Amino acid sequence: MTRLLMPQVRERRTPTRVGRTYHLRTFGCQMNVHDSEGIAGLLEADGMVPASDPDTADLVVFNTCCIRENADDKLYGSLGMLKRTKDKRPEMLIAVGGCLAQKDRDLIHERAPWVDVVFGTHNLQRVVSLLDYAEEWGPITEILEESEAVAVVPAKREVAHSAWVTIMVGCDNSCTFCIVPSVRGGEISRRPGDVVREVQALANDGVVEVTLLGQNVNSYGRDLELGGHKALFADLLRRVGDVNGIHRIRYTSPHPKDFREDVAVAMAETPAVCEQLHMPLQSGSDRILAAMHRGYTAERFLAKLDLARRHMPGLALSTDIIVGFPGETDADFQFTLDVVAEAKFDSAFTFIYSPRPGTAAAEMVDEFLAPEVIQDRYQRLTERQTAIGLATNQMLVGETIEVLVDGVSKTDAAMCSGRTRTNKLVHFPAATAAGSFANVRIHRAAPHFLVGELA
Ligand code: SF4
């Protein structure tokens, strides 16, 4: 039932759903969270207001992900629960977008025919027009194979002082565990001038911190030819660093094989760029890295960390590690522990491998490991990393550090929380406004946060 939107459906210019409510649920990664900000921005530009309860909302949108485990179960479980509401209130609308929609396409309407709109990763900016169509003509699935450009829509930001800025979408790599290239397509970069204009507009709106977002930011600009030159990520960092009012710049995610010295130099020479780098290791075994198609060895990975640290002393490093990739032996896992010990990451996101349908690794069924073997390795890895994280944080006790305040702590109303330039979470007793900077003297360290008081 995949159809393209009929041309007679008009693009909206004035809000027509004023006062109607939407409930938006996001599954998955930061890219999806940012896409959801765009979807919310479009719905609110059409007059809608957010609602916390899907059972009473006029519209429920699921922005899906197929990267995380059991994504299908979560989506179809949620849709199943919503069917009762739709039976009682047939006028409500249900929309499903994002990576899983891009992958499953017509399957969503086959499994959940009560869904009104299915849209993919390349056409989220058309969500309002698709809702118009569904209200007038009935259910629609619109999946585009690729984007011609990065869609920029007015985002509804949850945090006033901090914003995500998409600089590119898609990925040209082929990591065997990852579904992203098939659901997000190849790399498309935004023109640097467009990125800088968006950052300037955000700064004018009170934003002091931006995170530049892409699946593989270090290959930013390879597809852009500007005045006979390729646009480079290093140049983009410098240009964003020149924007008045932006005090902190972060970016995610780089690929270790594409991280080069010009970027490390630009980071060091651009005062607003934070001393923080997320560099996904995935495995410390060269054999497993080759099976993953990662394009680097453990030695080259560590050399990249050295390069970055040489240019940016005090750099905090975080990483991603997959435990139990098909065929991983005890010896392979030991290599991972060895790299973790040598790299001394400040923090790590550790994942248990689980197959994603449609990826090459999901076909390696003969090499899947027993769950108890993976669980044991996972525990050993997290214990090792937790100890390293604690030791790294303990070195900060007694120091006074600048914190960008996020607001009142989620767990203790007497405390504020914020982030250091190195992206460490800090709690301190005060009533300091979100978006302001505070100097905090650290007196206690835990593996994943610091505690202090206003200096
Ligand atoms: S670099 Fe690899 S892991 Fe990252 S998005 Fe591309 S294919 Fe996926």
C-alpha cells in the first residue's frame, strides 16, 4: 500500500489544528530524539499542543528506531495497546515514522491496519501534509528511498540553552552489525553556511551550547564541493566556533578511521569546542574489528586517542563497546579489556550484541554466543570500566570546574545538576537558573557523576 502523497493535497501555510493535542513517543538514538524535536516543531506550527496521555490525545506519533534491541516488539506492543483507544475514538490519528517505518514499510499497515500514517526517515518534514491526506482520504504509507538534502524544520527544543544541530545525515560505511545505512541512506552534508546560519539563529534565541550531529561527522563535507574545495569538518568547527554567543560546541559521532589531525588541531584552536570526544571502539580485537568492517585496528584506534590527547590535554573520552559479537572468543574479549585498560575512557556505553534483521552480522547465526557467556563478559567489562571511570573522576576532587546548569536535579529538588565542558554530570546544592554557568568545587566523585558546591 505504499503510496506517494497525492498532488492535490496542499502544503499548509496557516495553522489548522489549533488546540488539538499530540502525544509523541521517541524510541532510540540521539538522531531520533532530534528528529522528534522537528516533528514536534511542525505539529506545534500547525497549532497542536503536547499531551502526556496517548489515550486522550488527538494524535499519537511513534518515532521509531530499529537500532536498539526488540524495537519491533516495543512498537507493535504499543500499537496493540492503542487499538482499543482507536476503536473507541476512530477520529484520533496514529502516525508511525522513523527507522523502523523505513525498514518495515507496508508491513506496519499489515500488522496494525488502524495506523493512519506511516512515514520514513527521509520525509519527516511532510508529516503535517500526510496527516491532512489521512484525514481526507484514509491511511497512507509514504516512504522515500533517499533524501536530496538534509531536511531542516523548526524544532521544538526541550532545553532552552542547548541545541542539537544536524550537519549531515546517512552513512557510507557498512559496519556489519548496523542497520543505519539501509534506513538512513548514504551521507548527505548540509552546506556550511546553512549550518552556521542555524547556529547563529540559535545563539540569538539564547542557546549557548550546540552539539553537531551526524552518523559519521568526520566525513562531513566529502560530498560537497565549494569553490573547488571539499568542505571539511575541521573548517566547520572553526566557523561554528566564531558564532557570537556560543560558548560550548560538542559533536557526535566521529568514526575512528576518519578522525584526522586537522580536526584535533581545529578542536584545540577553537576555544568554544569542549574538551570531550566520543570515539566508538566497538571491540579491541583486530579479528572482530575486521568482521565488523570497522576499518581500523586496536593499535590505530589507540593512536587516534593519542593524537587527540596530544592536541587537547585534559580531553575526556567516551566510547561504545559491543560485547559478544558473533565469533568473539575469550582471547578477543581479553583484547577489548586490554584496550579499555590502556585507553582509560572516562565513560563507556556498553552493549550486549543482539542481531538486527537486515544486517550482515545477523546472518552469522552459527557463530552466535551463548547468552551466559556474553553476560559474564559484559559484567566483567562494566566492572572494569566503572573502576576506571571512578578513578578518573576522583582526580577531579578538590578542583573548581565550570558547569553549565541544566536545572533542578531530577532526584533531589534541593540540588541543581549541570555538565562540565568534559561532559561530566555534576550535582550541587543551589538554586541556579538553567542555562547559567556556575563554578563548582568538587568534593566527591562517583563513577558516573561528581558532587560539589558553589565556589
Ligand atoms: S559508521 Fe558504522 S556503526 Fe556508525 S552509522 Fe555507519 S554503519 Fe552504523
